[in-house]
Amino acid sequence: MEEERKEILRMLSEGIIDVDGAERLLKALGERDERTAQRERHQRFERHVGAGAQAGVFASIAEAMSGIGPAVRDAVSGAMSDMPGSSDDPAGENLPELHSDDGSYEIPTGSSLIIRSAGRKRHGSVSVKGVEGRSLVVSCDGDARLYGAGDSYRLVWRQGDLEVGVPVSVASLDISISGGDISVEDVGADARIRTMGGDLELLGARAHFEARTMGGDLMIRLGPGWVSDSEAVTMGGDIRVELPEALKASIQASTMGGDIKADPGLGELRVLARIPGGKAVLDAGGVGGASLTVRTMGGDIHLRKARR
């Protein structure tokens, strides 16, 4: 049992499990999706090592998590405070509200755009697409309000499905919502995207991004011009990464309780660790490209060629 305990602690210290992963483990027994995963693990372990040994493995995991102590729980709490739903109403944060008859707003070059869901209840989906020019276009079947001045803009969304056309003049994009899906397509800005309990897809990524969801799947399609180190993390979901032909990229993949696979022809998938879960590196298109780190707990990772 001591060896398993050391393995869990080693994964935490080396970043295979982040603080969100620790939070997931601490709450695992009380979550519905983990009950399903436990039944699957039970059957898998029972086939290979028998019920008695299986009980010992789970006991050692529980022991390891309880031994991490208040410091990790404090770190988890700090990380979770940045997740969607931690604020009842972000409002405009002292920026003036803007009005438009047709939902179109002129945005100066180099602007930052923040999109937030207000309140803790589940919202609809968010669809963001890159558009030419300098006009931000907002369409919502519920309630969405834009605040801004100078080069800072904040879109607060309270209900309904939200569609946003983001112009090339926007330099940075920050989206954080609770309970809904997010789709971001052909946006050239640096992006930070987070949702609690929804799926997330990022298509045609060209700049730096950080994508994170809890309880949802991640779909990442890198654009041909992607050149910036980035990260994608999910708790309890699968990750699919699509790489265009001729793109040089290093994919650092790790999972706990899932599998990692890569399509033939992408490059050699170098396995760095197999138990528990796995950790692997794929150098697609040769060495020297930007690095994408993808991590999941309880999900699979599939690295594949982008479809034409």
C-alpha cells in the first residue's frame, strides 16, 4: 500500500495530477459520474487482480488523499475560486454599458474582451467565431449586455444562448461560464476559456490558449499557423486533439484512469508512464514545434489527423 500512496503523491508533485485533480479525488465518492467509474474500475480490477487486492488499491488512494493535508485543500480552494460560478454577478466592473440597435459594436485594435456568465445557475451555450473588420457582433435570445471603454470590454450574459462574432482587432479573449458548452472557432486572439460542467471545443486555434472544463469533453483542432505553447485540461472528460498536416507540435498528454492513443502517421507516441493511467509525448511533424499540454482525469486522450 505504501508504494501506491507514494505514486499518488509523486503524480501530484510532478503535475500529472493538478490541484483540480486532487479536488476531484477528494469529492469522488459523492459524485454520480464517479460512482459509474468506480463500477467500471471494480470490474476491471476484479478481472485482473481480484476483489481483495482491488480494495487495497482504493484504500491506499483514500489514505494518500487524506494524507495530503490542509495545504492541498487550500490550494484546491484557491484554484476553484477562479472557476465559473464563483461570482454571483460580475456586472460591468465600473465600465459604462454600451448600446446598439443591431448588436454591432466598433472595437479598437488591440482590445481585450471578457465574457462572463452572471449568477450560479446553468446557462445556455456560447458560440464564438472570428470575423473580419473591427465590429464585435452580439446575438442572444436571452439577456446579454456589453460594457466597455478604451481597449477593455466586458460582455455579461445572464440567460439564453449566446453568439458572438469576435473581430481580428481583439487581442485577448477571456471566457468563463457556468454549466454550458463553449465553441470557439477561427479566433486569432490569445484565449482563456473555462466552463463548469459543459463541453468545450476550440477549432482553428492559432494563438496561445488555456482551455479548462470540469465534467465535460474537450475538442481541440490546431490551426496550421499555431505557434504558441498552450494547455487544455478536463476533469472526468475525454480529450481529442486534431493536428493539421505539416504542423510541428509537441503534445504532452497525461491521463489518470484512461487511455492515450495516436493515429498512425502522426509520429512516434513515446510512453513515459503507464500506471496509473498514462503519460506520453508525441512529436508531430518533427521536433521543434510549440508545445500543447493536455490532461484529463478519468478520460481518454486521442491524438488524430485533422480531417480535410
